Amino acid sequence: MGLFSSSADKYSPTRHPLPGEDFKRIFRSLQISSLTKDEEKLAEIELNKLRSPDGKISPRAVYKVLRHLRNINKISKSDERNLLKAFEEYFNTL
């Protein structure tokens, strides 16, 4: 990591298609016992706000939203990590 780089730099800024059904499937398949339904819904709402009208979102945008939610104590560090993992798995299949 360079002098002026951040953790977000390891996530691609390229927007990829994430159809609504796939987006919902990611959340339905979560097996995170520490993530409450309210926290899950908040993450879903905030991430959905960043999806473009054609359903695209970047891995970096996902990272930044989840990091923000953790920084304002809406989700835990482990919840952030597990949610990121779920989205990384999806993006790796593209």
C-alpha cells in the first residue's frame, strides 16, 4: 500500500451488474449470527441506494458503505467482514 492509498484501493471501482434478485439473494443467504435483522436491513437499504438505475455497483462502493456503517457503530467489525465476504464471493463469480 502506497503513502496515499487506503484500504478501499484494494477494491475495484468498476461498476458491475448486480440484478435485484441477486442482490436480495446475497442477503437471504447470509449466515451471520451476530447481525441482527435491523442491521441487515440497514446494510441492504444503504447498499441499494448506491446501485445505479441499471443495477450496477462497484466492490469499492460496497466496501465504503459497509466501512461507514461500522465506523458509526451500526454494524460490528466482524459483520462488516462477513458482509464484504458475501459480496466478494458474488463479484468473483462474474
